[in-house]
Amino acid sequence: MEIKIIKCLNDNYSYIIFNKETLISVVIDPSEADPIIHEINKNKFNLKYILNTHHHYDHVGGNEKLKEKYNCKIVGFEKDKNRIPGIDIGLNDNQTWKNELFECKILHIPGHTSGHICIYIKELNALFTGDTLFSLGCGRIFEGTYDEMYKSLNKLKKFPKNTKIYCGHEYTKKNSDFCFSIDKENSKLLNKIKKIKKDIQNGNPTIPTILSDEIECNIFLRTDNLKIQKQIGVNSNNPIETFTKLRDLKDNF
Ligand SMILES: [Fe+2]
């Protein structure tokens, strides 16, 4: 089983998970149909399912066209079934869902939207985080509260440290600039930025990132760090206050 990264729209990533012998495939967050159709036809994949992390158009934009063309089933969060186009199968928090290709664990991680989920495939050591956790950043809070987003990020931190993170956008360079503006003395961050620059120069995605890198370098996962708190003027050891301040600073960065 392998994962193919598909660039969509301006800076979105969709992912095709496939078995190269059986050609059975599953797509995660098809932002638009055409780049997915191109890959499926080129590789003669048999597309069985679409999984959506949340309902935003740049994650579900290809749902209906792909369903019509390949007769695949669309899978998403049960409570978001009224706004995920073409949904057939609703999943719930903490559910394990099995298909012909893999077994995955679903966690509800609200904040960016109220119905956002992540998809963890143990066999691939892969976690699909949509617009909740990015490399060196996190999603904007559109429907949830700061507290919810903070808790959702903490849920993601608990996966095995070597988990590969596949997120919804290539925002890494801009995110790294923000992390660096506050966390200048973090040598691990400096090393990660070097690697990011190299990847971008070579035209490669900076994704997947590794959870351990994110825990050490992503400022939104380092809200308990006293130096960071001091740097942004949070006095008490208060991670949620730190997270809130960081998210607001990033919104205006
Ligand atoms: Fe989104």
C-alpha cells in the first residue's frame, strides 16, 4: 500500500492511497476532480472510496464528479452529512473503519470546523490532518473555539512520535516564517527550515512531516514552552492563553 500526493488548486494536497497489485484505491480530500481523474486513469486505479476530513469546498470539491465517474462511496463525519456533498457513509469519533484497502481510526478534532476529523492509518504510519494540523502551523479557527482547537491539537500530539503527517495545504514556508519570528533560538526549527527550503527549491512537497518534528518545531504544539510564552508576553504558565495569543498573531502575520 502506498500514498500518492496530488497537488490541487493553488496549494492544496489530495492523497490517493492505493495497492499497486490490486489497484484498489481510496482518495482523501479531493479538492477538485480533474487531477485525481488524471492519476486514476493513468494508473488504472479502481477508486472505491473518497474520505473527507471536513466539508470545506477545497476538500470536497471533487466528490460528486468522482462519484459519478467511478461509482465510489463518499465517507465523512456523520454529524456533517448535511454539508458533505454526496456522502454515503457517516463515521463517528473514535470509530475504527475498515475497507477493502485498510483499517483506519477516526478522531473528531473540532476547531477549524465543528465537524473536522482526522484519519489515522496505522499500517501506513500515516495521519491525515486536513486543516487542523499543518507542518509548522495549525488551521484557522472558523467554527470552533480556541479551547477546542487546542484540545484537538493535543489529541494529535498523542499519536506515535514517528507518525507521518499528511495535511491539506502547502503552507509550510509561510508557517516557518511565523515560527521563526518568535522561536528564533530553536535549533531544531532552524534545521527543519533548511530542509523545507531545499524541498521547495527542488519543487518537492514539504509533506509528509513527522510528528516528532512538529512537536519540537511547530509553535502551536509548543504552547507550554516558557521562552515562547515570555516572548509573546504571556505571564503565567498558561498554554491555552499562549495558544490563543499565537493564533491571533498568526492571523495578522
Ligand atoms: Fe478548511
